[in-house]
Amino acid sequence: MLSLIYLACLVPAFALTDIDIKCMANNEEHLSNDRLLGTWYIMYTFSFMGGVIPTTAYTNITITKPTAEDLQLFKDEYLAPGLPYSFEDNPVLSTKGQENGMLIGNNRAKFYVLKPNDGFLNPFGYEVQAYQFLTEKFVMHTPCPLRGNRRMLLSNDRHATVEEMERVIKNTRELNILERNRFCA
């Protein structure tokens, strides 16, 4: 009996949380990762309680196609039975400052898998995130573990005008209900 308990501790178990499952169900619409390729700038961060410090610097997220070596690095680290995602599901690399990972999935809800050895940020190595195109220029990004209490307005245009952003925010209910902090001047 003791050996079975010991063995169970050595076998990793992967399970989606109820929050992840709900987020995936609410974001089932098709969204190819190819539409996300390029550089996206975080224009605003929205949160339920505020508290995000505005800055005059743009934070950008660069999304590129992975090389065969990149893909193999992730597969070598994270290819285990029972994972809720597949590396054959339209993977792209995502780089945001020192944080690197891979977006996987063909729907608005995507798995963000941390680059191997960056897992100290998340013990499971992945999280579910949602991306919704609001216009061709703007995307709403939602980290699902935060239950919609934090969202970001991304733009592929570093020089998007305040008027354009305000129009998109006004027409997006999920952004209107949260406090906002602009990230760039």
C-alpha cells in the first residue's frame, strides 16, 4: 500500500480547473494563432480593483512561428501523457520581456505554456488565456486564472490614437466594467 502511495506521488497529474473549463467554454470561437503573429503593444490594463501603476513605456508582446528546435525544446520538457493541450495545435512563440512561452490552440481560448526552466512562475507550466479581436487593430487579452478581473487591451499599432482606443473600450462591455490604467503616453 505504501509503495502505491509513493508511486502516485511520482506520476504527474494534469487537470484543468473549473475556471479554465469555463473560460474555454466561453471562448470556443475559432481564432488561428496566425492572426496574432507580429508585435502587440499593451495599451491599457483593466482590473476589478485598479492598483496597476501606469507607465509611459510600451510593453510589447512579440508573437512568432517557432523553429523546429524551439518546438522540440517544449516537447522534450512538456510532452507527457494526459496534458490538456497538443503541440500539433497551431503553436506560436510569445515573448514579453523576460517571459517566454508558447501559445497553443485554434480557439480564442489558448494554452500558454511557459518556456522550459521558466516554470517557477507557474508550477503547472501552463495557463489558459483568451484572446478576442475587437477590431483588426485591437485585441482583448484575458488571463483566465484571474476570472476576468484583469484584462489588457493590445494593439498592433504602437501609435493608436486615444480616440480609437476610447471607441473600442466604449463598445466592449467587458472592458467598461473594469477600472483602467493606460500603459503608454
